[in-house]
Amino acid sequence: MVHPVAEANEKSPFGSLSPSEFYAHHSVSHSSNYITNSRGLKLFTQSWTPLPPTKIIGIVAVVHGFTGESSWFLQLTAVLFAKSGFATCAIDHQGHGFSDGLDGLIVHIPDINPVVDDCIAYFDSFRSNYAPTLPSFLYAESLGGAIALLIHLRRAPNSRPWDGLVLNGAMCGISPKFKPPWPLEHLLFLVAWVAPTWQVVPTRGSIPDVSFKEEWKRKLAIASPRRSVAKPRTATALELMRVCREVQSRFEEVDVPMLIVHGKDDVVCDPALVEELHKRAGSKDKTIRLYPGLWHQMVGESDADVEMVFGGILEWLRERAADV
């Protein structure tokens, strides 16, 4: 297993290839489309499927994090899943990537619930293209981890369940090393009430700077024309902290098969909180792997570490797909 990030360079996730050449090289087909949600926002979606003779053995729905998108680093992981036999899909959250923003604003999420609704609607639509017996999994990074947990927890009684959940650097709690400094954290609700869209919330370093250890990968992250490095808006920052409290209060309700992978040196999303999730979750099948020395974005580590982390993820997915 070689993660496609090995072929990227500091300017393009596809390296020296065009996107179509890249997909052909990895024997996957790619499609993209816009959908319109209930709020009238146009949201960008993508999918990747293996080309014959590779057999489709499962479905993976990919959930990106705050300031992320489906068309840059995350796409390379989606291609990895697709070439390994998983029909894979992703959606850009409102204000992220190529999707419309609420009131035209980028990376603004004052309420996570509509974003969860968008994911559920698109992922269920994608899964409906395949036999209901085909196993399906959620793969999520950073804020996407909290969203994936809420997708699982919000399931309707007669809805199709997910067969497994992979959390990579999940945001179950924001690291104290990255939170707004005191006293702003405790006064944020007042600022958000007065000026919800102000981009004045300081964080201790930009997300790419403290997420990607390899310098060339950090440059590639910043090179994305769709990535914002602006400060979080006040209402968004307040909502992210509220989401953490919500998922923490519901850890015991999580009963899906689950793999947690997390860098022990992650200063964005607190490793201690995913340990707490693993301890308290009601899942009978739950695995946690904490990697010493690794940062928030483990695709941003050395080639050897990337292969270790994502090789383990693929092994976990294949084993569960075979068991369903």
C-alpha cells in the first residue's frame, strides 16, 4: 500500500500529472456534481470508484474538517480507498472548498446541525446507488470526526446504519494549546452575540502550521486556492466549542464499530478526549491507536509514518468489510 500523497509535490496534490492522468494512473474513476440543499446553498460533491478488475467491497463516505475541503489532501486519501476497492464519496461543507457559504461567507458554521443534515442527505443518496448489503463506513478527520459522530448518533430508527467509523485526528475536544486565550474563551458568547461574523478569534498558530509536520506538505496545504487561513469567526468558534461539549456528553451512546487514530503530539484536537471516547463508548468493537510524535494531520507526516497509519486504516476497513 502506497498512499497517493507520495506522488504529490508542494504545488499540486497530483504531482506532475493532470487530474485525469492521476485518476487513470490509480485505476479509479472520478465524478463531481453540485447539489442544492434545503437552504438553497449549492454544495460540491465528489466520488471515486475503482475501475475493473478491482471489485467494489464497500463504501466509504469521507468527512473533512474545519477549513478543509474534498479536493486537496483529502482527495488523495479518497483515491487510496477507491483503488483499494471502496466506492468513496465526499462533500464540501458550507463555505468550504467549492461549496456556497452561508450569506456568502467562507468557513462560517454558526450551527453544525444543517451541516450534519447535508452530509446525511448526500451520503444516503450515494449509498442508495449500491446494494444495501454492501458494507458502508464513515471516514472523518478533525471537525469531521465530530460531524461523523453526530451522523451516527442522529440515525433514524429505520435508517440504514453505518458498519464502521474511522476517526483520524477527531475533534472531540479542542486542545488547550490551540484554544483562544483566557479570558476570550469564556467571553466568546458575548462577542458572538454582538458580532457573530467578526474574524477576530485568535488561535495559537495557523492550522496548517501546527498540523503538517513535513514542510513541503505544509506548503502544499497553503497552496490550495480554496483553503482559508483567516481567523475563525466568533459564532463559528463558539459553535465548535459547543459541538465538542455535545459529543463529549454522548460518548456512551456511540455503539458503532470504531477505529480511532490520533497523533499524541496533536496540538489542535486534544488526544485525551479521544481516549475518553474510546473508554466510554458503548461499541463492542473499538480500537484506538495513539502515535507518539505525530501531529494533527497524519497525512502530513513522513512517508513511513503515512504508510503505517493509513495501512492500518485500510486493514481495519477490509477486515470489517469482509465480516459484514
